[in-house]
Amino acid sequence: MNINTNRRKILVTVDGSDRAFNTVRYIANVEPFQKMHVVLFHVFSSVPDSYWDLEKTPIGSKTERKIRNWEIQQEKYIQQFMQQTNQFLVKTGFASNAIEIRIQKRKEGIARDIIHESRNGYEAVVVRRRGSTGIRGIVLGSVAAKLLERVAFIPIIMVGNKAPGRRILLAFDGSDNAMRAVDFVGSVLGGHNYKVRLLHVIRGKENKRRVHQTNYSPKEHTQATKKEIGKAFEKAKAKLVESGFKPHSVSCKIITGAFSRAGVIAQEAKQGSYGTIVLGKRGLSRLQEFFIGRVTNKVIHLARDRSVWVVR
């Protein structure tokens, strides 16, 4: 099969679990991804080399055979999983020459190997929230957490259980990083009949900080913030329309007096039936000292069933 390398690429990490297949299903349900080159990437973690020292004894020799058989079965299983996943993607609209299967032996570690691969010209890396051994109540598996912490050069798409739909909630603070999130959404979803809501949240108790009390009353601060974010909204909306969104498909909303920005974003996603939330990893607005890194982490944990796109 001739692989089409002229398309934009996304890296989809899979481990053969049901959750990994749900990750692939999410990608299939986001129409623009069907026009991209998809790399299904699996890091095969075989038995540590120290186990092979057991072959020095009769008991160790028997154990060695069991371990080798286990490895063979695992390799067969992931090969079958990859083929089934490939067939599923083709049935849902992907071109057969736009799907690439890549199984790699573990080198430095699963997360590190994914990070190394993600540097090879991808638009984004897609990862499930938890692995096949996830414990109930745990939102992020170790691999997802490491990627969120260490990948600072391309967006990370963390897939939840809810279907993506065509409604996107973009948490927006007007910072450069928030604008990069706008640009990414426009470049991926523009022209595909999606709707985006730009959401800005103002915390009620922030107005009591001494730095604001010097120049503003709480009411004046809120009004000044609305005026400044309104200008940023206009710029962001213009970017989205230019990328292919219809003007009426982009809406803006400001919520004031919030106790928790992350809580409000998660609640808005639930009430508005948004399957996908988009945030910047870190953003610092001049007026509000809005450190969205903390907010992003909290949203990921609060909106457990939603997919979250974290844009650097």
C-alpha cells in the first residue's frame, strides 16, 4: 500500500484496550480528521531483560518459555487490534492510504517514546485519559499525565467518553496562548459546519485583591475586563470566520462572579452539551493574571466524560 504523506498528520496512541478503541472512534467522529494522515502508534513493552536471567536454572527455563509465549501472544493481539482498527477507520470514511500502523519496541519508556515520535511533524497527539488498567475515579493514566506535563510543542487531544458532536467550547482569556487555541480550532474545524462558543470567566473574589483595589472598584474592574475581553473576542471571532466558520456559528459569553473558573467551564460544557473543550495550557492576561495552567488541569479532572484539547 502506498502511504499518502502529503496530508496533515495526527498521532493516535493506542494500547489495544477498549478505551483505545474509543479513542479511535472519537477521531472517526470528527469529520476533519478523516482528511488527515493518521498514524496509529503503539509502544510494545516487552518483559524486562532482567527476567531472562531466570534461564540459568531449570525453574527459570520453564518461566522463560512462559514469558516468551506471553510476548508472542501480546504481539499477535496488538497486530490484530491494529488491523481491526484500520478496517474500522476505512469503513468510517478514511482513505486506506491515509492510515499508517506503527508498532515500536519500547526504548526509553512509553511516554518518552510517544514524545519522541510526536516531534516528527504532527498536528497533534491523541491520547486516552486512562489505560486498560485504569482504576475507577482516576482521571489520568500515567502516560496521559506525563504527556500533558512534557509535550509543549503541539496540541494534545485527551479523549473522553462523550461523543464529540459539533459544538466546541473554547475557554478564552485573550492571551497569546488563547489565540493559538483559536488558530488551532480554525485550522482543524474551519469550513466543516462546527459551532464554537468562546467563554470567558471572571472570578468574583479576584476583585478583592489589593492590586485591583488600588485602581478599580469591583464593579469598575468587571466593566474594564468586559471591555478588554470584548476586543479580544472580536479578534478571535474574525480569525475563526476567516478560517471557514460561519459568523453565526461563533458565539461569545462572559460569566462573572465565579468561585471557580474550572468549575464554571465544566458546568457550561455539561449544560450546553459540548463534547469537546479547548483550552490553552498556560495563559497570562495582563488585566486578570489569569493562569490557565491551573484551570486546564482542573477542567480535565472535572469534565471527566468530555474530550479536552490542550493547545500550547
